Amino acid sequence: MDTLTRIKDLAVKELSLDPATLDASKPLDQLGIDSLTFIEFMFKVEDEFGVKVSDEDLRNIKSFGDLERLIAATLQATGKG
């Protein structure tokens, strides 16, 4: 299963999002995800992928597509991907 699919599956489960309308390029706030909810979700993402995301990197994530690119790059850099 690829990184984006895993993130989407986790978002559907943890954030009760509709998988049919989950567009990876859509801004998180347009999906109804506020900053606090996103930070809580990130704890789940870090656990799922076994990575740690810096606060600076978190500020640059505006969509699930951004998150996927960051997680994929982190996994590659740590040899986990």
C-alpha cells in the first residue's frame, strides 16, 4: 500500500472523512480539518509510519498531498521507505 493510500485510510478512520470526497490536493481547512485536529491526527501518522515530523515541517503542510510528500521523503531519508 502506498503512502498516500495509508494516509487517506487513516484520515477516513480517525477524522471520519468520506473517502469518495477525499482529494489529496484540497486544502485541509476545506476538508473541515482545523489546526488542533490536524496536530492530533499527526500523532497517529507518526505512529503509523514510525517517523517524527518537526514543527517547522508541520507548518508547511496544507493538504494531504503535502503530507504524503513529506512522509515519503522522511521514510526515504531514514531508509524505511
